[in-house]
Amino acid sequence: MNKDRWLDVRENIKNQFEVEYQGEEELVGEPGSMEVMEFDGPMGFMRVEYVTRPKTVGRKVGGARRGGAQSKENMVYSLDEQVSRLHIYKWNEEESSWEEIKEELFS
């Protein structure tokens, strides 16, 4: 999903539903950020996350060649390319947690 399409989706949600929470959060353990909206939607209480992060271009593995040594993996990210993805969740009352809605329902 590109940024223009996300802005359209965000405006549609604001116009059609009452937004309970809206904000931007940093990703934990990797570079990037996500915009979050929580609202009372057609399937109940819903959460939409628009995640933007640098494109992963490779990984570097380092470690010693002796027995018992641990290896270390570092991801290599692109400096100029970004990847975006939309995640949609529904609140599950029974488990008190967010449940991701499958993309096939919206295609």
C-alpha cells in the first residue's frame, strides 16, 4: 500500500467512524514506524496499523570458528527504499487480545 492510498483510507475511517485513538509509534527492535488508529467499526472495535520500514537488502552473519562460540546476525537495510504494509485487527472479547483479519476478506 502506498502513502496516498493510506491517506485516503485514514480519511474514510475518520469520516465514517468515531476514532478512539490515533497516534504514531516506533517499531520495537527494528527501524521504522507505524501509524495506529483504533475505532468502533463494522466488525466491532478495530485497529488499523500502517507500518513503514526500510527495505531489507540482506543480512550479515558473524561469529568465531571455535567450539561453543555464538554467531550474530545483523540485518542490512536500504538507505533510500521504504516498504509499507497495512495490518487490520479486530478486538476479541473472549481472549482480550487483537486478532488479525485476513486480507482475503478485503480483496
